[in-house]
Amino acid sequence: MTLLQKFFLALLAAVTFSNFAAAEPPLRLGVGLFQPDKDKNDATYRPLASYLARKLGRAVELRTVDSWEGLAKSLANGETDIALMGPWGYVLANHQAQAQVVSTILYDGKPEYFAIIVTHPASGINSPKDLKGRSFAFGDKGSTSGYLIPLHYFMQNNIDPERYFSKLIYTKHQAIETQVTQGALDAGADYNRNRNAMIEQGLIKAELSKIIWQSAPLPNDAVAVSRELARDPDFVKRLRSALAGVSDALRSQPDLLPRHYTGFVSRDNDFYKPIRDAGLATGTLQAR
């Protein structure tokens, strides 16, 4: 994109904000911490916020929330209007406060990804059966791949994480990969997209990270709206249309999404049933 094109996009966004901000309060867009830190996360997703403002004719205020659990609570508590969030976070927000999915993000054209367990190649660990008595890290308890899905796997195999591991911690996905490759942690839960991104960005070396378990395909991150916005079918339709247009918009504005993310596809609550089932099976989600 040329400097002139960027100037006109910025000018258009400013005009949009001035025309509509006075009429309606900004939409609060909450985004999970997909990048290594908040500043980088804000910079990464600010173009998407500006794009949505133009398409919806309403100012959009971007907010990075540093935990998946926190983002789910933010949407449930009415502190966030729209959220780009992990599948488990969405299921929690739907269960607790009737938040509704609008679309699912695409990664290399696909709406699904995988939870994984990683270790250092020199650890002597070749499968989850070798983890007994070793140190292990989950992501935070609002994470699908970092907590819910590996917990479900362990429970299905009669493994109690609190007793099975010599040390159990909860931390961020990036920290898990970093500590595993450094040998400071025997193993941890992550997701394939994060591992791939950290390798591509030079944050970890592929030869120092080994996958010893991979889940069945999981639904990708959801764009969800609060219960109040879900009651406005016209708004939901316009938001879905705006998100569906991201794939085409990426051709002229490639910074709308991070690398490998190729747009959004409309999905409903049923798409996230595997996550809901895992939550019920582990007791982390209570049946109504």
C-alpha cells in the first residue's frame, strides 16, 4: 500500500469517526492477547478496528485483554461489545451471558486449528505417558488449547494433573513455548498456530520444540457480540457482512490481519459444540 493510499484510509476513518461518534457511543472491540505483548497486539489489530468502523459507520474502540478468561468476563459483564476470542472463552461467555458468535476467523483458509503438547527434543519425553513426575504448564483457565482440551485429554486417560506432575503452572502461551525451548520447563500445552508463528518470527527455534500430542480439529477463534447486540439482527447482519468482506479487503490492505489469517466465515453456536462438550465433560462448565 502506498503512503497516499494510507493517508486516504486514515482520512476516511477520521471522517467516519467525526460523523458517527456524536450520534452513538463507540463500539468496544475486545481482542485477546494473540501477540507477545499488549502494544504489539494493539498495533496488530488496530487496522481491523478501523476497517470495522468504516463498514459499520460507527467508531470502534480497540481493547486488548491479556487473558482469555478476562475477555470472556469482559463480554459477559457488558464491558466489551464485540470480541475476537478463543473458542473456550466464547463458550463461557455464551453460557454465562448469552453472547453470540457471528463469525469464525480463517487461518490459511481454514476455520479450525489444533491443541498441542510440546517438549524439548532432549527431554526424553516422547508421549504424554512420559510426563509423570515432570514439570508442566497449562495456559490460563480461559484458554481452549492451553487448558480445556488438554485437561479433557488427561481426564479421559485418568490423569490428575495436580498429582501427576512434579510442578504445575499456568502461564501465557508464548511463555510456555519459550520456557520449553530453554529447558526450563519439561512440557506444556499450546496451539499449532502460536507455535508456528513464534518459529516464523524467530522467537523460538523449531529444532528446540517437539510436539508429542495433537488434538482433533478445533473451531477457530470466534467473533462474538454481547447479548444486547445479539438482539439487534440488523446489526449482526451488517457485522457479518463486514467480516465476510475482509478476505477481499486483504488484497489491498494486507495489514488488516496477521500473517496466515485470511478472513472470516459466518458460523453459529453449533460450530462450537465440541468445546461445549469438553467443558461439560470436565466439569468446568455446568449444565443448565
